[in-house]
Amino acid sequence: MGEGDRPQDGGGGDAQSKGARMHGPPRRVRDTALSGAAGAPLEGIRVNPIVVVLNGPNLNLLGSREPDIYGRETLADVEADCRRLGKELGLAIEFHQSNREYEIIDWIHAARGRAGGIVINPAAFTHTSVAILDALAAFEGPIIEVHISNVHRREPFRHHSFVSGVASGVIVGCGTQGYGFALRRIAKLIEERSSAPAGRQRA
Ligand code: DQA
């Protein structure tokens, strides 16, 4: 498999294969992502909820791609920041980037029943992909959509997002800082869901 055949992961290796690595002090949570066969939360299990951070096409070029729009931070910098904050928040971060739509869809499928939340910057697929919308709609946890640039101040074709309709929140135009905001929000939503009565857990 050549370099070009491999999904990018922001310089941190194959984050997915690392699975639910434990980061920081384990916390007591009731996470529906870790539920019994009947869907009942496994109470009192000590885990850090997994949060999957997904990045769409061309985001592997962050730092050198249109820096006046996207800034100078690389995707590896963003990944390192996410992992640092994830540790602080008690989240197990899985971080991926791909230029291929199907890989993003596969990562969303893999998050089902396993991850507590998804942070996604679908990049250009935001404006084109019903397939990513459908995959996200099949994910049961909270989703936060992130855009580094303020898409609403840019070309009209960037004003529509297929993803926003299934997102719990959207963070736009805050630069790469937006990923941190998204993780803090996801942590809060996961916490709220873990303490909500069963049946009222959709964010
Ligand atoms: C982007 C905005 C999209 O319109 C664009 O196609 C991207 C990046 C952002 O983060 O600002 O690639 O999602």
C-alpha cells in the first residue's frame, strides 16, 4: 500500500487501531455507547468515552493550504491539541482524516454502538454528501460539526451543509480552536446523556 493509498490520520498513526485507549484518570460514567445486549447502560463501568474526530478532504494540507483562510496550524497540531484536551476531559480521542468519502462513512459506521460522540469537519463533503448525512443519521450519539473558516462569509455554495441537520451543534469560523470548543461541548453532552433517564438520551 503506497503512501497515497493510506487514509491520513494527521501524523499520529492509525488512531482507529489504537481503539479505546485509556487517557487520563478513568471516570465513572454511564455511557450508552457501552450498553448491554438489551441496550441497557452498563452502570458503574470505568471507561473514558470514545470521541471520534473526523476530517474530510484536503484537511491533510492544513498549514500550507490557503493559510490566509485556514491558518498555519497543521492537522498534526490539531490532532495533538485534541489529544491533549481529550486527556483533560477524560475522553479517548480517535482522530482520522481522509480524502475519500467512503472512508469517512466507514469510520462513522465503526463509531456506532461504540463511541460517545463524533466531531466532524467534513470539509467539501459538507456541501455535497447525502451519504455522509445518512451515515451520521444512523449514529446514536451527539455530533458536532466544525468548520475552521466562516463558511457563511464565503462563496454561496458553502452556505449549505447537509450535515448540520443531524448535528447537535455547529462551530464555524473559530479557526482550529473550533475543535477544542467542539470537544468541550461533546464532553458536556455525553455527561448529560449519561445522567439522563433512559429513553431521553438523544442530544
Ligand atoms: C471547511 C470549509 C469547507 O467549505 C471547505 O471545503 C473545507 C474546509 C472549513 O473547515 O472551513 O475544505 O470545512
